[in-house]
Amino acid sequence: MKIEIVYALKHQQFFYTEKVKENTTIESALKNSQLLKDFPNLDVSNIGIFSRAVKKNEILQENDRIEIYRPLKIDPKEKRRERAKKSSG
């Protein structure tokens, strides 16, 4: 079955179409993906399917899109606090 794997850097996106067997887990698909051949040290601990957080042992469905999320550089709540301080100060 066909799945997609996507990963984005600040100014560049990577899109892979992969074929996997029925009942393949996300972890197995990632382990054998071209993405990890291109980026062997990539942290794939924060992942989702169509913007929904998932666990690596979840079974993939036809046409699923695995998304690899980069770690946040700053906590969104902290960023809002900083903006609020600047606008009120």
C-alpha cells in the first residue's frame, strides 16, 4: 500500500512516497524509509498523521501521511508572554 512521509525545514520541504505492506507500523515504515536514509540522525520522536499526534506502534492505513515535527524553539505560551510585555511596556 502507498503512504507518504513529509518533513520540513525552515526553507525546504521533503516529500517521500513509500510502499509498505499491510499492517506496517509507523516505526517500521520510518525505519525503512528513504527519509532516514537521507537524514540518518533525524529525531523522529514527534510524529503525526494528518496533524494528529500518533504513537510509533500505530498501524498505517492506505494513503496515510506521516509528518515529522521539528522541536519547538520556544514555548508558545512564553512567546505570547514576551509579546504582551513588549506591547504593554
